[in-house]
Amino acid sequence: MELDLDESSLAIGRIERALSRIEKALADRANRPAPPVAAPAADQSALKAEVAAVIGELDLLIAEAKRG
């Protein structure tokens, strides 16, 4: 599968938006008072999903770059 310039731009946009969401979630977490227990599983799960999405998009871009 080859990515054209438009698809690459869209992938980069998705990466930027996901990274912004991750940054906001981490900043929100840092600004909250420390909870008596670890962060809720749903919060951690959502953050992990965002990171996985970024890694997936980067993998696509890297594979395309290697193909030329």
C-alpha cells in the first residue's frame, strides 16, 4: 500500500491531533490533586489507545518512506 501526499498529510494530521490529546490528558492529570488510588482504568486505557494510534500512523509513514 502506497500513501500519496494527501494520505500522508492526513496521517500527519491524525498524529498531531492524537499527540495534542495525549499532551492535554497528561497536563490535566498533572494538575489534578493526587487521587488516593492509581488513575482509573478507563483513563489509562484511553491514553494507551491514543499512544497506539500514534504508533500505528508512524509505522505506516515509516513503511512508506522505506518504499520510496
